[in-house]
Amino acid sequence: MNGLVDIFATYLYGLKFIAIGLALMMLISGLDDLFIDIVYWVRRARRAVTVYRRHKPMDYQALYEPDEKPLAIMVPAWNETGVIGNMAELAATTLDYENYHIFVGTYPNDPDTQRDVDEVCARFPNVHKVVCARPGPTSKADCLNNILDAITQFERSAKFAFSGFILHDAEDVISPLELRLFNYLVERKDLIQIPVYPFERKWNHFTSMSYIDEFAELHGKDVPVREAIAGQVPSAGVGTCFSRRAVMALLADGDGIAFDVQSLTEDYDIGFRLKTKGMTEIFVRFPVVSESEGNQPRRFLQRARSSNVICVREYFPDTFSTAVRQKSRWIIGIVFQGLKTHKWSASPTLNYFLWRDRKGAISNFLSFTAMLIMVQLVALWLYQHLWPDAWQFLSIFTGGPWLMTLLWVNLGLMINRILQRVIFVTVYYGLGQGLLSVIRLFWGNLVNFMANWRAIRQVIQHGDPRRVAWDKTTHDFPSVTGETRALRPLGQILIAHQIITEAQLEQALMNRIPGLHLGGSLMLQGVITSTQLAQALAEQNGVRTESIDAWEIPVALIAKVPASIALRYAILPLRIERGVMVLASENGIDPVSLAALSRKLNCEVEYVIVPRGQVVTGLRHWYARYRGQDDRSLLQTAVKEGWISEAQSEAIWHRFVPHQFLFAEVLTTLGHINSSAINALLLRHERSHLPLGEFLVKEGVISQETLSRVLSRQQELQLSMQTLLSEAGLTTQQMAALEQAA
């Protein structure tokens, strides 16, 4: 027994020196963290008594002032079946922005994800599938490079350029005003990063809940201080927007390759590369607090401005193994690959934050080792005080005053660390989660320790950190809708209802009339009627169909829809039912546009599809910016003069209406402008007083010659009222009298 006691006493003696060395290293790390805390709180207090006393914080309404610039969202997708549809649906229904496109990177050996993305693309015209050149999974950087290549090809074909390029994962839930914030800043900043706040799970899900603690403090305090001191912001890989200037510089620097394919943290890598090029980076915590949001019930000590910032939300890994895998990838990329890629710079401030990034490889071990020592000492204390006739051992912390001072200082630094964590978790998630973060601190230390150990083992195994393969972790996505529904082809619907035969469809496809879509071409060829076309389109889009007379719409209802909106979306208001405005359209309205209409009209909307020409003639009557002759008044005058009968007038009108076509349809169908580009142009045209054709010429999108050709083709496709009246027997003199009266 005495031998065991001697061995244990010797062990405690050795543990003393380990603890002293550990305490010294923890002092250095703790003082480092304390410095960040002091800078944050001093800076916050100084701004409160200086800047914010002279200037009120910017109101979120200012984000609506700039025109919507085209933005591209890049989403890598490997084994993401069932997720992309949810993301597109959520974006379409919640994003307060229209001028964006989502490019989803898929792999040739992942047919399930490809099939899912194809269905989403059918419903959402602003979602585009990209198939990577190599089978997956490659690295995230490789997938992003493929997406960027597809974007540049898209820009060339669409003849327009994106202003910003945004990184997101398929599982991200995007704040409604995120794109407006990027749109506001992208011309002045080259890298824009917004906070990431993980979704909560049940309190006992310690693994995923430890992420909320780390991100709350990192994006609430550490990164803002880093930006203020060094002017450098690490991308989080999601919620990051790059300016066009930044992306073009990265492409030029990498000879057409923007992202480092050997890096496991390509987002972190790019932040430094852009900084060395002298580009501006910003971390934005932008609160959106309206009167209604400010009065909403909140958890105890949860702050309205902190909990309503524009941010990215997502679920993080919920199992121990997946969290270890993800964090080990971060450690390899930031610490080991970063040491090889980003040497110490000439900037002391930048080197300081490089040190902070890399000290995690040490501090994770320190925290875990300190936790093990504490567990042992607590167990020893319990043994000595609760066990009868227990052996009493000297404390390993006996020594001079310097050792006690060191221990007390470290205790104070530890209490400060815990307090800081509680504060930043509380202001976003409430006091309950803030207090639980103290318990989760120990579990988080264990996850980080195992991740560190795995990272070191992988680096040793491969001999070079840049050879470690990409190890993708899976996330959950909050359920927002049911299954995504792809649109059935119009031709198949017409065949299913026995309106046309397969031979007629094949003939129509081979001989489609230039300037018209398939449906309009079939109608103009006399194969189907405008009513049959409307019914097929309604079935394709899952809405109702009806026939309208635009002249019977009440003036008060027309006044509720501004001309810019009616002309932009080619819609007419029909009625308001139970607070829902029913709109008429001749074609399907995609979910993004439907959500935008609801926001712009400040009410819930739904739509019906009406036969060809009924909306076009109504738009010309109610909303045309520059009115020409009124075709309906020509008919009415001819009837009044007794030159044609009421029956003739009715027949002429029913023949005239289906043969009226929108300028934008003819323009895009002829291939002068990509259908995706026309949406961006129509958004800009909303604020112009020029006709669309003149606006496009002024913007340099098309030439005057092209405009003349398109207008000429539109006239060829349309039936003119003069032609129909002449066929009804009106003389040249009578026609001249009608036109003079009009």
C-alpha cells in the first residue's frame, strides 16, 4: 500500500510541474483574449459617446435606395438531394430582392442531386445547374471554380455582368435583406461578411449547441475587432459577398482559377489574398429593427438590435463524430495549410491575428488538459474530504507567492472568458442559452481536442497538409415546403388533353414562328385557340384560368397597382378577395416574381391565367407610358357611325386581341437578349420613364437597328385594327376619318 501511495505522490509532484507550465501558457493565451475584450468594449463605449450621439444608426430603409444590381449566389452541392428545392423556395418567398441567380454546382456521378436540381430549375428560372468537370466529391474550392466558370459563360450568353458573387451552402437560411445589404455595399467593398448564427436544438444536444456559443462570440466580438484593427476579415464560407473587382483579380491571379483547390478552407485563404492586393474588406453587423419587430416578445436579456441582425442561419452537425470531422478540416486548413500558404507578413497587426488563428492548435490542447487536471484534483479533494481515514496529500499548488498570483490571475481570466461567452450568447439567444453555454464549454473543449488530434494525425499520415482530402460534413435543413414540383412541358399537356397530336407538336417545334414561344406559335398557326393555350398554361403552373375584359376593371383597383409594376410583370389587377389581390397574367409567374409582387403591392397576391392578348391590350389601355391610337375606340366609333354592326365589332375584337404580343417576348424569343438578362433589365426599367426599347438602346444593351428589327417583327406578328376594319369593308375615307377622330 505504501508503494502505491509513493507512486501517487510522485505522480502528483510531476503533475505540479505540468500544471505550472500549463498555467503559464494559459496566462499568455488569456491575456491575448483579454486584449480583444478590452479593445471591443472600449471601442464600443467610445462609439456610443461620440459617433452614435452625433449620428443615428442607419435605418434599414436606406438599403432600398440603390437599384438592384445582379447578384450571383454560388452553392456547391454533393449528395444534397431534397435540399436545393427547399433553399430555392425559401429564398423566393423570403428574400426582399429579385435580381439574383442561384448557380448550383453538381457532380456527374451524383444523378440524384442533378435530378433534384433539374426539377428546381424548371420551377425557378433564376436557378441554374452546373455540372462539374470531374466526378465528386472533389474539394469545395474545385466545385466553386466550376461554378464561376459557368457564371462567366452565362454572362457572355446573357450579355450582362454580375456585380457581386455570394457564397452559400445548400442548407443556409438567408436573411430577407441580405442581398439588399450586399447590393448597398458591393460597389465600395470587395469582401463583405455577415454573421453566422446557428439554429438552436434541444438544450441537451451539446455538440451542435456548442457551435452557437463559439459563433456568437466570434462574430459578435472577435471578428469586428479584427476588422477594426487589421482591416482584414476572414470569410466564413457562407454569407460572404465578393465584388466583381475581387473575383476578376482572383481569376487573373490564378490564371482563370479563383479558389485554391488544395485548400480545405478556401474561404479563409481568399480573405488574405484579397487583403494583400489592397482590397477593402468589411464585417457587417446590420440590425433590422422596425417598430413591429422592436415590440415583439423576446427572451430575458435578449437585445432587439443584436438578435435582429442580417445573418446566416443553419443547423450545424449534431453528432460528435461529424463535428470532429468538420472542425479538424478547419484546423488543417487554417493552421497547418495556412502556415505553408500564408507566411508571416510585414504587418504586425496582421501577424497578431495570424497568431490568434494558429494558436488554436495549442489552446485546444491546453483547455482539454486543464480540464483533465481539474477533474483529477476535484476527485482527489472529494476523496480526502469524504472518504474515512483518507490519505492526505500536499496540494500541487504549494509554492511561492508568484505561483498563487499566477493561479489567481488565471482564475480571473477564466471567469472573464466565461462571462464574455455568456454575454454574447445571451444578447442573441437569451439568458437561458447564455447560462447553458457555461456547461457546454467543457463539451466544446472535448470536441476541439479530438478535432485537433485528428487534424495532427491526418497531417502526419499524408506528410503534407495540402494533401489532405476534402471531408464534407452534412447539415440539416429546416423543412419549409413539401416536394418541389417540376413544370410539365406545355406540349405534353396539350397532347394529354387531345388538343394536338404528337405529329402536330413535332411539326410545330420544327416550324416555330420566329419571335414567339411554342404556345403562341401554335396559336398563330391555328392549331390551338387562345382559350386552350390559357387552360394548358394554367394547368402547367397549377393556377386557375378565366377570361376578362380589361375595360371593366374598376379605376380604383387599377390605381392600386403602379404602372411600373404592371408593365414590369405584365399583369392586371382583377379583384380583391378576402384581402388577397387576384392578378391576371398571360403566362406563369415564377415564385420569385410572385413574392416580389406581394412585397411591392403590400398585400398577399395570387394570379390567374387569361387568354392571349387580354393583358397586353389592357396594359396598353390603362398603363402605356406613351399612348398611341386606342384600337377599341376605333371599333366603337365605327359602330357609332353605322359602318359596322355590333356583331361585326365583337367578332373583330375577338380576332384582334389574341394577335397582340409583348415587345419583351419578341425581343427575347428572337435571341437578342437572354431571358434571364431581360428580368434584370426590366427591374432597372422600372425607374425609367422611357419605353422599354428606347431604354435598352440608351443603356447600350441593343442597337437602334436591332430595336427597329424587333419592332418590325412585332408588327408583322400582330394584327392591326386598320387591317381588320378594312377587311370588314371600311373605305379609305372612312378609315382616315376614324384615325382622325382617334
